[in-house]
Amino acid sequence: MRAGDVRAIARAISIVEDARPEAATLLALLFPHAGKAVVLGVTGPPGSGKSTLVDRMTAHIRGQGKSVGIVAVDPTSPYTGGAILGDRIRMQAHALDDGVFIRSMATRGHLGGLAAATSHVLTILSAAGKDVIIVETVGVGQDEVDIVGAADVSIVVLVPGQGDEVQALKAGIMEIADVFVVNKADREGVERVVAEIESMLSLAPPDGELPAIVKTVATSDQGVAELLAAVEQFRTRAGASGLLARKQRAHLRQQFEETLRARLLAEVRDRALSPEQTEGVVDRMAAHAVDPFTAAEEVLRRVGLRSGSGTYIDHLGIAVKSLEDGIRAYEALGFHVDATHEVPTEKVRAAFLPVGESHLELLEPTEPGSVIARFLEKRSGLHHVCVAVPDIQAALDALSARGVALLDEKPRTGAGGRKVAFVHPRSAAGVLLELVERKGT
């Protein structure tokens, strides 16, 4: 796929689009090779000629010797669930060009003008070496503006002859444009559309240069070269001002949050929310026996995700003679180090390795007389269990009132600057128990 093999690229996209189990591994391998392509987003209302314009843009870009990837997001077929391939049909002139890869994707119910897997497909095409990627959205209205979260340059296509179309759209896609295109400019009313765009832009706060407005007739290739020149001028300005870097960083943040949201939902469904259980929750909501927030809280609690003011195992403390050797051993088991700390008050160096929502804490003594050093004189291995509590002083007071033997009546500062205290092993069935105040409390 990295070598540009068309069939391999197509298979990779299918794996990601279908959310197959190997998708995450594939994307992890490809991500270091992505991020070099220029991503152009083409959006606008239905019938504005976006597909024909993309076809002509592709021809011009190929004339510059650059490779092109096209993602055409189509409506979902009500019969097959796949894409209605209207956009791809209009681009058949490039079907035999090895330098052009065209993929139609169905929205599959995803709002915003894009398909849910679009950002991952951009990673694939970029890693496959495409110089320019053009994303054409499904015909959009006021609020289907996801393209701004995926493209380096957002191109909004409008046409004359649609009445007050600009006024109807300006609360939505009109605000995301980096370049405006008035297509089908051979029609009557083109100057009125240009004037309406200019009037709308005059109301915007003065913040840098206004978006360019380019008139095109895509069917006869008029104005396409000027459009690409306007795109390049915007990229130059945005690169110099830092806007392009900020947009690309925002794209990565959105991709991370979308992936995290999908993974969390999948995790909840796998662990505690079968279709039958979902229907049971909906039944209770329909009977007004439970509200959505309480129902969600119940599910989160069931899967062990921290929610509200609960208590949970924060980490298990493991004494090691050499932190480096211990890290190598656990990394060989598939763990990774999340953070390391030196804790002078405890005379230790610590490394934290995440395990689900908890951690393993490897502890190496920094002085011969430390508690961990004395422990290692007898044995190595599990040294203590750490439990996170919402309010550590309240927990200590409650334990003291029950007659529990405490090593600390007041909390002290532990790794990462968090408040910690210890319960004597004789009150915890022979185990040294550490309390730590929960993060964010």
C-alpha cells in the first residue's frame, strides 16, 4: 500500500470503513507516514457542480505532475447501504490514470456532510504517497460543515439561479470558506451571487484577508486554473501566519476525540450494554422511570469507568532493585511507561505503567536505608496496594474512628504531587495499604 498499489489501498480503506478488528493496527502502522498531503475540501449545496469541478481540478493537478486522491462522499443507498455512485461516474476520465485514486464513501447516517471514517481514509491516502487529496462532501445545507475539521483548505461552491441561497446558507457553510467558487458562471445572476458573498463578508470582523471569490464554468474548464492559484495563495498566507499549522493541529485533536469517543462506546457495548440491555434502558426511559443521565451513570459504573465520587484501585506498588531492569521486563510483557517520578520524601524512583484505568508502580530505592530498600533485603515483588479516594483526610478520619491502625494520621505528598497516606498492614490482612486522593478532587 505504501508503494501505491491501487488494490492494496482499496483493501486498506475497506478495512477501516467497515471498522474491522485489524483497522486499529493498520492505522497505527500507517500514521507515521501520513500528514504530508495537501487536503482540499469541496462542499456546497446539491446541484452546484462539485463533482465536475473536482474532475477538472484533478486534471490540472495531474498536469503539474502531482498524484491525487479523491474521496467522494455520497448519500447512502436505501437498498444496499452503500454509496450512490453519482460523483464517481462523473470522474471516469481519470479511472485509468494510475496517479489518481477515487473512492466513493457512503455517509451511512453520519451527519455533517462526511462519512464517519473519512479522517482515517485521509491517513491512508496520505501514507500511500498522494500529493493532493480532494474530499467532496455530500450536498450540504446550513450545518453539515464537518469538512472544516478535515481539510487544509475549504472550498465552498455556489451557483447562480437559486434565489436567496446565499442568505439561507450564510449561517452555516458560508462561514467556513477559505475560497469561494461561483460555479456555472455562464448563467444569468452570477454577479448578484458575487455581490451577496461580498456583502456577507463585509459583516465579518476584520481578521486578515477575506476569502477569494473565483468564478468558474467547470464544464468548459473556465476559471479552474484561477481557483487552484487562489488555493495556493491561501495556503501560502496561512502557512506564514501560522493558521495552517493551527488548523492541522485542530484536525488531529478532532481525530483523537472522535476515535476516543468511538472506542469508549465500543468498550461500553462490549462489556455491559448488549442490544437487549440497551432496549431495557430505553424501556425504563419510555416509562420515565429513569432519566438519560442516570442511565448513563449506571452503565459507566457497571463497566468500572470512574464516574462521580467512587473509590477504586489506583495502582499496585512493586519493589524492584533496578528500575531500568524492571521497566525492560514489563515492556517485554507488552506494558509501557506512562510517567516516571523521583520522590525524595520516600527515597524512591517510580515508574507508572497503565493497566486499564489503574497502574503498576515500579519502585526503586534511592538510599540504602529507605523503606523500599529494607523491603528488598527480604524479598522483591508486590509492596503495597494503592486505593484512590475522593477526600483523603475524610477517609483517614473515618478509618481512625473505626479503630484502624494508621501509619499516617495526616496525608503527605507522594509521586506526582498527590496527597497520600498509609494504613498499617496489621489492619489490612497483612498488606500495606496506601490511600491517594483522586485526581481532580
